[in-house]
Amino acid sequence: MISSILVVEDEAVTQRLIQANLERAGHQVRCATTVLAAEAEICKLLPDLILLDWVLPDISGLTLVRRLRADPRTREVPIIMLTSRGRECDKLTGLEVGADDYISKPFSPLELLARVKAVLRRRAPQLTDDVVEFEGITIDPGANRITAGGRDIELGAIEFRMLHFFATHPNRVYSRTQLLNEVWGDHIFVEERTVDVHIRGLRRALAPSGHDSLLETVRGTGYSFRNNSAVRIAAPAVPTPPPGVP
């Protein structure tokens, strides 16, 4: 799955290196050189992950982490700090204020890609291409394919993303607003009843295999996907270095 990454880095050479490697790995990348510019980008479109330098021209990156963790809209966005401040006490400080990972400069582009994938897998598994298997269903995001009992299940793009999100977040109740933000994106404005329409479509597609019973309506709250078996996310292939990286 394509993920949107915001790179907050004021060193032009480093920013281009990060952007090139992330885009080569299939991510959509936006860049900012200051905290104020980063906040403007986040206001326009919530990224799936933020790569953040500590030392920036206007405000400390650490301050931005605190602001993001205090805001309900951005509280769950994964953040990786990528900075020249490599002392152990700096790493501890970055992690304690809310960063999900901490990479010291100079860094290996291959390590950066691996750390990005690891954080996304942990914090936003619906954004990875890992194959998910549960209750006799196999979801392969990379191939855009879902099978149940050896047969393909045909789904529209929204229903596919919805099922993938539910499968990677089982046994939790989500309101219609939360599903709109997670499946459509918080920058898309549609009515909440649109969620009900796609839920009905998803149930119809799952009915022939009997899996529609997994999708439950929680009266007055929203929807939940019940899964009594462990969701298994297939182990990723060993990444290959980008061109030019030893």
C-alpha cells in the first residue's frame, strides 16, 4: 500500500537523499524545512508517517513532537526522529516525548527504509503490503487480491481498504467518523452514512463464504470486526539495497 510520508529536514542534500530513497520504495513524499511549514503541510493532509529532524531553523523538532502528541488529530501519527544528536540521553528524550523511533546521522538509507517499514507495520499495519491471513481469508494488498476458501472475493477499492483495515485492527469498535478518517482519509469530506453503504457492500461480498458474520454493528457506536483467530501478517522479504547503496 502507498503511504504518505512528511520529511521535515532543512539540510537540502539530506532531504533529497531521504526523498529519493523513500520514493524509490514506493512512498509518496512531501517535504518541509521548518516546523511552521511542517504544520501547514499536516493541516492540509495528515501524513501516514513523519520523519523529523531535531535541529530546525525556527523551532525545535522536539517541540513539534510534543504538539503533535497533544492534538487528537495527530496523536497517533507515527514519528521517526532523524537527527545528528546521537547521544544516549538525546535518544531517550526523543522517545520519551513521543517519537516512535530515533535514527542518528549519518544513517544508512537501507536502515532508514527498514525502520520506516517496521514503524508502519507496528503502528499502521493497514499501510503495508504484508499478506494478512485470518479465519480462512487471505488479503494480499500488493496483488490487490482477497481469497476465501480458494476463491477470489471481488471488492471495490473502498471495500478492499475497509476490510484490510478491519483485519489488521480486529476486535475493536470504530465509529463512522473514525472509519472515514482511516479508510477515506481525514482530508476527504463525505457524509457518515456513506460508511453504512460500503459496510452493506462489504457484507454482501463476504456473505457467500459466511464471513459476513464477522462484521458486527455496535448499536449507537459503529462497527467492529470480530476475529477469534490470530491475525498472521506474513514475514516481509529481506529488503534489497537501493541502487548505489553498498
